[in-house]
Amino acid sequence: MAFEITKVEIWEGQVEDRPGGLAERLAEVMRAGANLDFAISRPCPGTPDAAFLFLAPLHGEAQTRAAHEAGLARSHEHWIRIEGPDRPWLAAGIAQTVADAGISMRTFSGAVVRDRCVIYISCATEADARRAAQILTPVLG
């Protein structure tokens, strides 16, 4: 099965680093009907009482309004999502291919479930994200 590379919109924001802080933010967007396939939380460097949350996808006015009310905003970075069969050296190969093209990846996040992988990459500009997708398409075939 071939790889699918798509442009995605990621939502992000800070959450309180306390019991229930993340659960409350997630519940706000879930109540609006969101069905997330990407959610990552990690500490905020230099801000010991906060964590940073990334999530996607959100669809429609109700979900985006809920995200805003939860303190989230559309990411200023430009993201692509890569999904396909897992194979050895895949992450390193993607990183090297993008680097060889002179594109800096600001974020790289990936996971494998059974034999399928999903990787999210962000770039500083839309042009870089589009170019990364273009050069990866024939390589991943």
C-alpha cells in the first residue's frame, strides 16, 4: 500500500500542568464533536507549571470555537501528515531526504501501530511544507 501525504492543520496551546489540566482541554473539544487522531502534550521549557498541547483534526465552526475557548489556536507552523506501511529506517530516511533538500523540520512526531505508521512534520513556511511533501512522494512511492 502506498503512502498518503496530506497537508494538515494542527491546533496548539498551553495547558496547566496539574492533574486534570489536559483532560479538561481535551474534553472541551471532544464535547464539540472532535474525533482526534493526533494529540501530544509535553512540558513547556522554562514554564514549570504549563504543558504544551498539539491536536488535530478539528472540523467545523463548533469544534474550532471550542478549541479557541479551550485556549488553543491554529499552529503558525505548516504541517504535513504521512501515513503508510512501516519499514526499517523510515523515520531516518524521511528526515534525511528533507534535510538533503535544504528544508528544516521544526517538529517531527511519529508512531507505529501494527504495521502502519503515521508521521507529522512541521516546517516554518508553507512553501517548505509543500516542497517536503513533493520530494517525499516519489521517495516513499
